[in-house]
Amino acid sequence: MKTIRRLIKAGLFLFIGFSGFLSVAQAQDLHEKLSLNEAISAALANNKTIRLAGLDERIAESDYNQTQAVYLPQADVTYAVMSTNNPLNAFGFKLQQRSITQNDFNPALLNHPSATPDYMAQLEVKQPLLNIDMLYMRKGAEKQTQVYQYKTQRIKEYITFETTKAFLQLQLAYQAEKVLTEASQTAKSVYTFTDNHFKQGLIQKSDLLNAQVHVTAVESSLAKAKSSILNASDYLSLLMGQPTGKAYSLVDQPETNLPAIDSTQKVFATRSDFMAMQRAIEASGLMIKSSQMNYLPKLNAFGSFQYSDSRLAGFGANAYLVGIQLSWNIFYGNKTKHVIASQKLERDKLSVQLAQQKDQSQTELDKAYRDLSDASFEADQDKAAIEQATEALRILQNRYQQGLVNTTDVLIADTQLSQLKFSLAQAQFTVNVTRAYIQLLTTTTTK
């Protein structure tokens, strides 16, 4: 029983980690050929995360356009209908309508006027002339649009990496299926040979049971491998913004599309996410400058033109008022002072975060280079071990057919060979994913 449990454990080991990254879908058996470049292009065109980033970018541009108000005039048109018997307002209405007569100075009428109507159409215009604080605020809003542009670019770079990784996961799933298919053929061959010899009374029933358990374990792992192909395909569909439920077949080897790695490369300050934070720091500095400019006076022009009449839709009398206003907020309860202090702290926080992110990225890059070296070494070792395990299995099968070794020895050798093949596939997967991750860490922007 210990031998049987050992074989079951070894068979299940082949697919640890393949059942977790997506739940098994009830997918149709639809196969569609897909290359890595096609997957990346579809993801960049249809991925919803990129679309959301694009919307954030457009929102920032719209917010920036709102700051055009610092240059452009404001105009309001109103039409008011009023009636009053208030002595002061009633006399004022008649003055605005230019309808005052000698009789209107009668004390009795001045003190006790009847209901006096007024129909007034008015156009009011305000023109900013000099608002330095708003000029710096506009510059800060422009920097903010650049922040979102860099964020969108970084999201595209990350989605490219994530699509590449998903494509490699699908490749690994197909390689696992291939390894387990070969293992299943070998297991069934051993079982057939063992069954024939058991029927002839040449071996014990325990050998037949061990062979049967081995076949069952391999077939179970093979079923999981096929489900993993569907899971990886569904994840690719999600990244590409496509409906799930189809299995993709690969038309190229992803490693051929990955750039060569230069181990001397460092993290560049011009990486898009670093540039986004740098622009955010610059925007924060401009907002501080805007708040500081609140201490300076503001200069604005204003004007109004109105028609007043005692009749509805009448335009009997007109008047205008124009002027220039210089306003200076000398003291605002220290609010501006404390706002500036908070803004400076926020800017300092962003600077520290940027430095921390650069250091963290360099640490991740150094680790990625070491991981790449380890995975490459492991792949080379697995290749050599596979050659040895293949030869060992061939020798054991020959000796088994001659009755010189038992069934368990052959089954263990077959399981070991399958494990080594899958280990090689995982090592190659790690090499390719690490190369793609290094590319993500060392990419630069030309903006």
C-alpha cells in the first residue's frame, strides 16, 4: 500500500499549481489558432482596464479644458418680472424705466405708491484680466493630463506583460498535456504487459494493481491538464476582451518574440510609471505656487446692459454699467498658509514614494536576473536528467520483459521521467516569464 500511495502522490505532483488561477469553465470544445502578437494586439485594442485608463485620461483633459475660464469671459442673460408697492423700489423702477413725471414727486404717491411693475432684460459680462493663481492652477491641470497619459502607457505595458505570461501559461498547459499523454501511453503499455503475465501466472496480483493505479493517476492528471488548457484560454480571452468558452491553439513559440536580455541593464528613470509620478510632483509644485499667488491682488473687468419697461416684452429704457475691479484678500484666517503647508507635505510624500518605487524596482530587477539564471541552470540540468531517465526507463522495461525487475520499479521510473519533463517545461516557462518581466521593469518612454 505504501508503494501505491507513493505512485498516486507522484502522479498528482505533476499538476500542482494548475488548478488555481481560474475555476474550471464549462467551455465548448472550440479551438482557435492564436499567436503571441495577435494576443497582445487584441489585448491592447479591447482590454477593459486599458479602456478605463483611457477614460481617466479623457477626464483629466476635460478638467484641463475647464481652466480656459481664466482667459475667457463669462456672460449671463436674465429676464426678470417684478412688481412692488415698496416706496423706494417703486420709485427706482420708474427711474430705471425713465418714466418719472412731476406728479411722481407727490408726497402721497411717494409714500403710498400703487403696485408698480418692472420687466427687466439684462446681460452681464465678466472678463478675467489678471488672476495669477488661476494661471498656475491651469499649468498644474496640464501636468495632471500628462500624469494620466503616462499611467495609460504603463497599463498598456503591464497588459502586454500579463498577456505574454498568460500565453506562456497556455503553452505550459499544452506541454503538460503532451507529457501526460506520453506517460499515459507508457502506463497503459505496462499495464497490458502486466495483465498478460498475471493471466499466465507469472507475476503477482499486487503488480497488476500497482500498474492499474498508475494508469488511473496519470489519466486523472491528464484530465486536469486539459482543464488547465481551457482555464488558460479563458484568461487570455478575458485579457483580450473576448467571450470565454474557446480553447486556443498556439501557432508560434512565445520565446521567439521576446527580446534578448542584457544583464547589465538598470531601471530607467524615464519608465512611464516613474514619469507619471514625476509629473504628479511637478503638478503639486504648481498647485503650491497657485496657492501662494492667492496673496496677490486680482484684477477683473465687469459690465452689464439692461432694458427696463413697465410692459411685458417691452424694451423702452436701456442702461449700462462697466468697470474694473481690483480685489485683494489680505487675511483669510491663515487658511491659505495652512493649505500651502499641506500641499508641500503632499509633494514631499510623492517624492519619497517615487524614490521608494525606484529602489523597489531595482531590487526586483536584480532578483529577476538571479531568477533567470537559476531557471536557465535548472532547465539545463533537467535536459541532462531527462536523457538519463529515458535511458534508465528503457533498460528497466527491457529487464522487466525478461522478468528481472518488478512492476513497481518500471512505474517509478516512468513517473520520474514524467516529472523531469514537466520540471523542464516549468523551468522554460519561468525563463520566458522572467524575461518578459525584465522587459517590463526596464522599458522606457519616449515622451
